[in-house]
Amino acid sequence: MDLVALQPLFSTLWVVWFFVLFIGILLRVLAPARKRELEQAGGIPFREDVSDRRR
């Protein structure tokens, strides 16, 4: 078999791989256990820098 004959199979597997990867990323980011960590990271731009208070 040559690669041209396998091209449809590779294309299908590529789409399936990216779909699985996308779902995995969504599950990791939206997991309830990570809520506090993500809320803390989201507040970083609003924190005061300690070195700015000393000036």
C-alpha cells in the first residue's frame, strides 16, 4: 500500500486526535477542582505590587 491510498485514513485520524485533544483541554480547564486556582490567576492584574507601596 502506498501513502496516497492511506490518506483518507490519516485525515480521519488527524481530526479524531484534535477532537480528543480539544475535549481533554476543556475538561482540564473547566474542572471544578481548578476553580480556586483559576480565580487567583485571574486576579493577578488587579493585585497591588508590594514594592510600589514602599515608594
